Amino acid sequence: MRSIAAGLEPETEPGIASAEGGLVFLDGPDGVAKTMTADAAARTGQSLIDAAVIAEGQKAQSDV
């Protein structure tokens, strides 16, 4: 399991995705930018959704 390194805070602002010329561009906070193929973007998106569901469950368990 990964832990948050000392002094690092999780990002609370979402990135913004756009498409142009058959590529997906992800612009995030603090100047983060990434260009991906459509396939890589779709798989990344699904991976993020899956991890978010797990994280929400972990948060709910820790709130008990």
C-alpha cells in the first residue's frame, strides 16, 4: 500500500480532459499536463474510477 509522503497533500481539484486530432489532453492543477492515445486515456480513466470507488470505501470504513 502506498502512503502520502510527509508534506504532500492530495489534490482536491480535478483535471480537465479534451480531445483534438485523435489524442486526449489532460490538464491538471499546478501545470500538470499529459497527452495520451484514446486507448490509454480510456484505460487510465477506468483505473481512476476503480481506485476512487475503493478509496471511498476505505474512507467510509475509517469514519466508523
